[in-house]
Amino acid sequence: MAAEEKWKSLASKQHSGAGEAGGKEPGVLLSQQLAEPGRFAYAALCGISLAWLFPEEEQSSFRMGFIEGFVKWLDLPDAVLPAMTAFANGLGGEGTETFAQLLLQDPILKENPVVITQDLLSFSLRDGHYDARARVLICHITWLLRIPLEELEVLEESLLESLKEQKEEESETAEAARKKKERRKKLKRYLLIGLATVGGGTVIGLTGGLAAPLVAAGAATVIGSAGAAALGSTAGIAVMASLFGAAGAGLTGYKMKKRVGAIEEFEFLPLTEGKQLHITIAITGWLCPGKYGSFTAPWSSMLQSSEQYCLAWESKYLMELGNALDTLLNGFVNMMAQEALKFTVLSGIVTALTWPTSLLTVANVIDNPWGVCLHRSAEVGKHLAHILLSRQQGKRPVTLIGFSLGARVIYFCLQEMAQEKDFQGIIEDVVLLGAPVEGDPKYWKPIAKVVSGRIINGYCRGDWLLGFVYRTSSAQINVAGLQPVDLEDRRMVNMDLSSVVNGHLDYMKQMDTILKAVGIKTKEEKGSGSFSSPPARQSQQAAGSGTQKEEGTEQEEDEDVAASDALSASAHCPDSPSPVLGGTKEQTAGEGAS
Amino acid sequence: MDEDVLTTLKILIIGESGVGKSSLLLRFTDDTFDPELAATIGVDFKVKTISVDGNKAKLAIWDTAGQERFRTLTPSYYRGAQGVILVYDVTRRDTFVKLDNWLNELETYCTRNDIVKMLVGNKIDKENRDVDRNEGLKFARKHSMLFIEASAKTCDGVQCAFEELVEKIIQTPGLWESESQNRGVKLSSKEEGYGGGGACGGYCSML
């Protein structure tokens, strides 16, 4: 309840900002408040940003669709379409600053620029589909307007809360109708996917496609009336179901019914309890006995989004590999030999054919499990691609993070997706750490188009183990995990982790540090990620991680600070936490109850 | 896109509200005239390829809104423009007097000082002329602009105005060739240096 209030209060805040009467009526579209020049600048800013973020030819339909919808959303006359189309096609990009300045000077935004984030979010979600590209665009616009990115996270969360409540109120008849459709759909899906099916006890809910008619009925409500509030109505149910894929079951409900190809194990394990409008999937590179015996262990501190999963795959083989790595570094090869090995590998003098015999004993231990896992990771990656393409995760952005062979899984997942159609707008960011894959930009070019946000390649020049195991597996000299990938694309971000990673095993042991270095949010960390790269996302790293963990008292203090910004919000519903800061889900629920 | 297009030029149309900027553009691009044309919102955009002296040039024309409320948006379009068309209404002296303001704004926001300027006195089909042709000519000369009188309604001088402007821009190679190579946002991927160009500064205007 509190969250819904929060959302409504935000809406009413923008309402009161317009100086209109009747504060009770929640949610007035920004388009009704902004003056025409303001709306024009707003749309132009979006157009220019679209052109900058997605200049590719194959993205043109997305750009056009977005901008056309947006012109309607903002209630601008069709006469502006040619200019907007020109902006979205990369013309007139010189005006970005002017448009941003103009927008910020608008009295409504001056008071509370977050309404822009809210408006864009409402627009992006209006048909129950959260495109990764839309999210990247929102991040970019908020950066241009100097709005901290955690605002977006907070908005997403509060919107989600209000949707959840509405869902519980779903009428019985609607539910009955829905279930009937589901049964039919389920049958169809068995045929469609073929690879594997959905089971796992939980009720299988709406898929995106099924929700479409419901959404179509609701879309008018959403667009016609107050956007933000309307999302939490009947349309909201459909929106929600569509967003979250197989209702509630989502990825954890996914289990392979039979062996798929060469894959023996493939399952999603939840890393966090929460639900979010965007999810993160982490992929582990190997397992070793003891502390790191589980797939989830390395990711314990990660908190990129409050809904995170970890992919469990081929544990038998990954454990064998882990054992081999362990033997290699703790005992079998003594320190001296390790140094010699390191020297040999790093100097690069010795080619694969002329390795000294002493080193070849090492090779015996590691090469076989490595080769097996190398092959299997590619298969798993392809399988993952088809799961993501069939939207088991719902229609919302996905971020993929993996190290070592996990990064290889991601690489092959992206490669497979690039070969299919409808791959766009699913993946937001990818992070590959110490990836044993080709580093030649020509292989990365096709996968870049799958990703909407950033492709982070974390490499370590001194990773001799990676250099060694990769020597025979394939002839390529370029390994992404050892050097930057020289791909000319705004998405590509190379990060030298040499100062953090001393050897390949550190990817598992130092994951916490690495995540911070790369700019992924972690549980403890509140401060900024130091390596953040493209300006569009910079604030993201500095943002938000704290909001989840903040203690009640601390939050209250912060609320006071923010109170000036959120005056009307707290006036409207004094009990709800400030929307500017938001709280953890627990807090929200608790306050709602009180 | 087009193989034989020499370059893409950014042209800007400015002037007071209601002087006929959009009508001039509509006449030029679509050869139509609408006496009831609605006021422009923000900016309008049209593309047209024309051939001047055997050189094909693609014109990306930004037609700005003259209304005061959109005035704040105008500065964003000036950047990178190679040519500007300054329009006034020959039947309304106030639109002529305001030209100084427009020139000031142009000076302030324009990123280059060799931008080619064309002064157009519109609506010469109307009876109640208020600004004499010589006045316009004098003003244009003083500020080293090209000058032409035109009527979007009768089609008089419209084509000529754009052609003259483009010709002058093409005769000033420094104005467009460097631009086409290092612009952040490329107008066309096929832009290659300047092939024609011709003699520099061969200034022949309608004067």
C-alpha cells in the first residue's frame, strides 16, 4: 500500500507542480503540464538520444516506433514528426545541450526533475513490455538532465509494488478466463520451444504474447488517462504478468525436462528474494571443493538488481575442472614450477608446439577438463539464448554477468541470439570477466547489436593460467580475457583488472572487489564504482546500492534532506517514505501495515 | 545514400512569426501553397536534393518556428549550419526592423563566421507593400548577404533563393568539405571530399 501511495504521491506532486486544483486526483500526465516548447524539447532530446544510442540501421524501426509513439504520448501535433524523425535519425544532435537546459528550466522540472524519469518509465511500460533499449534510453536521458539514477530504481520499485497489489485484486472471472487461455497456450508452448518445457509446480502464467489482448484493452486507459496511476489498474495486471513472464514462476520455474543436446544440467537458482523490473543473471566459471562449492558462492555480495539469478550448469564437469585447477596450484606444481610456467606463458616466446616437458605434465592435468567445459559452456550458452529469446524471464531487461567459462557461456549466448530474430531489446548490459573467448573485434561486432547498454570486458594481462589453458584449445592468440577488445562501439568497455586480479583463480575469490571495480552494485558498497565508463551510466554505479541496506535511522535523516524536494509528497501521505529515497521492500511493507 | 550527391548542407530558415518561412519551404520542396498553413511547432525539417552547376547537393532544411514561445529552442539549430535564409514580410515593416535582432542571434549562436546568409523579402504578390525593394537590398549589402524578393504564393523567386544560396556555399569549399569529414553525427556516409568546388570566392549574386 505504501508503495502505491508513494507512486501516487509522486504523481500528485507533479500535479501540484502544475499549479492545478484538485490534488486528490492522482497522476496527471506530464504532457498536460509541460508547455509545448517544453514537450518539444523533451521529445527532441529523446530523439537525439535514440540516434546516439542506437544508430544502427537495424534499429531504425525501434527508433521510429519509439519516437512516433512518444509524440502521441506527449500530445504533440503530427506536424512535428518530420523534425522528430530527423532527430531520431541522427540529425540535429548539436542541440542536445540546449534542449536539456530548456527542459530543466521549465518550472515543473525545476521543482522536481524526477517527473521526467517517471514519465519515461510510464511510457516505456505502457504496453506491458519493458524493452532493454528503453531502459538504456531512460538512463541516458536522466544523465543528460543530471538526475541521479537511483531515482529510476526507486520509481521502478514503487511502480512494481503498486502493480503487485492490483494483481491480488484480480477478479475471479478474469482469472478464470486467463487460466483457460493459459492451458491452451501451455500446450502450444510445448511444441514451440521443443528444447525444454516449463514445469516446477507453480502455476504457469501469462506470457507476453498472451497478455497482448488484455494490454490492448488497457492501453487506451493508460494513455488516455493519468499514466502513472493507470498502470496500477486493470491494465496493470496484464502489464505485470507480461513483464514477469510465466507468472511468478519466471526463471526459477524453468527446469529442463529432458536432456537437451549435450547439456546435463541447467537450472536457475535465485540469488535474491526480491522482484524487480530488470533482472541480473550471474554465471559461474567453475566450482571447487570447500567454500566455492556452490554456484551462488562467488556472487554473495552482488546487488545489481533486487531480482538476481545464478545459472547452475554442468556442475559435475565444472567441479572436475575446479579440482584440476586446485591440484595445479596447490601442490602438484611447486612454486618454482609455477613461476617458470608463468614466465613461459607470459613471455610468449614459446609456442604451443614447443612447450617444455616439465610443463606438459601440467597440461595433462588441466587440458582434459578444460576442453570438456569449453565445449559444454558453448552449448549451455546457446541454450540460454533460446530461453531468453522465448522470454521465460518476462519482457524485461536482463543483465548477464559471468567469469571465466561463465563469460564464455554469455559470449555464446549472445552469439546465438544474434543469429535469431527478435533478439533486440532483451539484454541490457553484459559483463564478461576473464573470458576464454576470441578477442578479435570481428567476432564481437555481431554480438554488440544484441546488447542495448554496455559490454564490459574485464581482462587481466597477467592471467597466465588463461593463457596456458587456451594455448592448445584453439589457435587464436587473441583472448578477450587477456587483452582489450578493440571494437569501435559505444557499448564496448574494456577494463584492465590487472591491479585486482593476480591470476585466473582470483576471478572467483576476489569477485566482490572485481564487481566494485567494474561498477556493479554490491551489498556493502555505497560509494562509487571507480572504473565506470560511458557517461550515460556513470551515475548508476554511484547510485542506489545503499538504498537497499540503509538502516531505518539513517534513512530518516536522508529523508529530511530530501524533504525539501518532496514536500508535497509527504504532505499528501505523511506515512509513506519519501519517494525520492524509497526504502527496502521490508520497510515498505512494514510501513504499509502500520 | 545517393551515390552522386556531392555533399549534404544544413540550411536554416529564420525570421519573425508569420512572414512565410514554412510556406517558402513548402513551395520549394513540395511546390504547393497553403494559405491556411498552421504555425510551426518547434521546428520543421525537410530534405531536398538539388543540382547546382552540375553538382548535386542534398539540403537538410530546418524551418524554425517564429513564434516567441518557441524562441528558446532556436539556438539549438544554428550549430553546424552552412547557410541561413532570413525571411521578412514586405507588407509588414516590423518584420523588417526585427532583422537586426535575428542577425544578432545568428552571430551569437552560429558556430562559424563564414556562414552564407540570404535575405528574402516574402509576399511580393500582395498589394500593400510596406518595405521597398531598395531598402531590402541596402540592408543585405550592408550585412553582406545575398538578397532576393519572393512570393511563396506565386512561386516567384523561391527556387532561385535556394539555388543561389547553395551555389554560394558550394563556391566556398572551406565551408562544407571540412564539415562533412569530422562531424560527430554524419549526415550521410557517402560524403567524399569536394570534387567540384570550382573557383573560390567567385561571388556572383543577384545584386
